[in-house]
Amino acid sequence: MIKKYGMFINGESIFTDETMPVLNKYTQEAFAEISVATKEIVDQAVEAAKKSYKAPWSPYERFKVLKRVSELLLERKEEFAKILAIEVGKPIRESRVEVERAALTLEISGEEAKRIHGDGIPVEAAPGSENRMAFTIRVPVGVVAAITPFNVPLNLVCHKVGPALAAGNSVVLKPAEVTPISAIMLCELFKEAGLPKGRLNIVTGDGPNIGDWLLANRKVNMFTFTGSPRVGELIRQRAGIRKVSLELGNNSATIVHHDAELEKAAALIAQKSFNNAGQVCISVQRVYVHSKVYEKFLSLLKEKTEQFKVGDPLSEETDIGPMIRVEEAVRVENWINEAVEQGATIVTGGKREGAFYMPTILANVHADMKVCRQEVFGPVVSVDKYDSIEEVIEKVNDSDYGLQAGLFTSDLSFAMKAAKEIEVGGLIINDASAYRADHMPYGGVKKSGIGKEGPKYAIEEMTEERIVVLNL
């Protein structure tokens, strides 16, 4: 049975005659259909959001709704995890972790709703202002358009919706058309938890069209987007002076110094290169290993990688599932073939079966290969060597991206030098680049975007600071 899912606007499900299939990424067969939004429906969603934003909604009421949705999500963890495994192709064990993290993201967002505050400003210290007092408050921006990607379609929705609602905004959510079901189900939980009508609306269908219609609607006050740099740049150009927060990916580097615990480093790098078939913004893509330990590390990484089981995402034994589309697996295959023609060596992997691409390690790479220069967004990691600290910092920084990087070392001086000189939004010491706690500030530099996620930091992005001055 193919289940039909409607959009969620002003607290009600909206269906359209035009639909779009959602595929089971393992079987490549349709398991659901979603309604396709028109411009009129998108404008209707924005209008509902604008109207609801005007209604009073206290911080404590926001907290209660977000906390309740967090609880409901955990109660239905297995149901949501199964949907993630089907619509993303993410292994069921990994999918359960995403549900747990999404629930925590909402719980933290709810707590932060009670902590939004301003500051006292000592204007009385200025000559002529001796009889004045001042303070700041933070006010919601209004209607937030949230556009989310396919790879983490539940938790990344929560990272946008949770802080936006906690700040007192209203939201129009556009999930990726290939993985929208978990987001639609989440909206139903918000309804069950007592969210006021219009505070959260979801529109589904063709991404470019909906994006254009949202950008053209001047009642949208802010855009928060996770996706490609190309689309992010377009949003920033067309948003004008409206607020924009962009998380645009990476080609993450991790350094393994000669004093690192190699077993630990190899295990963590293998895990964080191939989670979700490498389709994670901070997946390890480039590994730089000190020449003294290069051969030993490469052997360990190969050993750890070849232990992974590739297969049905719903199987408890599976470590790596399919990529999001057959076309994406073909693209990865082409990039690897090109790298091999340019001199790279396949240490393990290098094979495609439909939408599956086997976890692959490349050696003898150079910086100008696509697999090093661009964002692979697939189960591929390239391993290179270095001799000096200055050399490896230069190699890591030789990138258009700067989201996160990792460094394995026991040398505190190296760690602090790297913290100051590596051009990223986050440096992870003695772990791979793909570490993330949901309440930490998360965002990058260069083509990796602008703005921060993490509920506390996203709330700052999604509010405006206003000063109040009293003449006593």
C-alpha cells in the first residue's frame, strides 16, 4: 500500500491532485506519495504563519509544547526510525540515534525558550545621559522559512523548527522532496502537543519552485537553509536585507599526527567517514597522516573499513545502506574513476551496485582531484601524508570550505596552534571532524556558510536585539 501524505497548513492536512512519489531507497520502489504545492498554497502557508505570529505565545507555553513533542518522539522512536531507514536508506541503528538526537534538540530548544534575555546597557555613563537607564530585549524576527536537506531529515528539521518556535517565531517548513515523510509526521506530533494553529506549516513538492515562491514572498522575514553552496548563494542574493542562516557543507579534513593513538583514530575515522553512506556535511573526506605512521594507519583504516556490512537498512546487522539516489552513486563512481586515472590508488572498495557504493579508501591522491577539492557526499575517504605541522595546516586550509576539522594528537602545542590557524567553524581534538553535540554552536566559514546552529545560537540568529532607553 502506498500511503498518501498531505501538507500541514494552519493546523490542517492539505492534499492536492498533483502528487510526487517517495522511494524506499533500498528497493527503489515508491512507498508513499506527497502532495505537490502550488504558489497559492505556499502563500497560504506564509499567511497562516504571519497571522499566528501576531497572537500572544509565552516562553513557558513554547517550552511546554517543545518538551511534549520531544517526549512523543521518544515514545514513537521505533516508528520514526523505521521511516528514516526507508526514506533515507540510513541503517536502522543509526536511524534510532537520529530520533533520539532530534528529541534532545527539541528538549534543549524548549529549555532555551525560558532563557532568552537581553542585557543592561550603562548609558548613564555617557555625559548628558546621567538620568537614563537602558536595557536590551530579544524579539522574534517573524516568519521563518526553513529549507532542510535529505540526509538528516528529522534532526535537521528539529534544529531549525525547535529554535524558531522557541524564539516565538512562526515557521514555513520545506523538507527535501526525497525524504519528507519524517517531517510530516513530526508536524502531527506538534499538533498533538497543542501547538497553536499556524505556528508551524509544511509545504511539500518541487524544491526549486517552492524556494522561488518563498523568496518572492516579502512576508517571510528570515531564511534558514542547509544544502549546497550554489543554492545557498542564490538564497542570499535573493533574500536581500532579510536575515539568512546557511549551512552549506564541507570536504572535512582530519589530521593523524605521529603521536596519535592509531587504533582509536582509525576506528573513529572509519566510522565517521561512512556514516549514512558518507552523506553527512561533516563526514571525514580528507585524512592527512604523518609520514612516520602513514603505512600503519592506512592498514588499520582498511581493516576497520572492511568490517562494515553493507545491505538492507532495516536489518540490525547493516552498517551502511544505499545512497539517496542511483544517480548519486553513479556520480561518486565517476569521480573515483577520474581520480584513479589521475594517479590515485583504491585501497579498498571502489565498486557500485545500483544505489550502493562500497565504502572506499583512496591513497596517492593530490589536492586538485575532485574527491579532494569538492564535496564528495558519499562513502569515500582520501588519505594523504605530511611531514611537518606547518605543511599539514596549509593542506587542510587549501579548501573552499571550512565547517569542521579533526585532529588526533597528544601534543598540546600542536592542538592550540591548529585551533588558531585552521580555518574552520569547529576543530575537534582527538576525534574526527564529524563529531557534533546538538547544543554546541555549529556552523562554518568560507563556502561552508554563515550563521550558527545549536538551539541557543540559532535562537540568537532568529531574534532581533532591541534597545529600550528610559528617561527618568
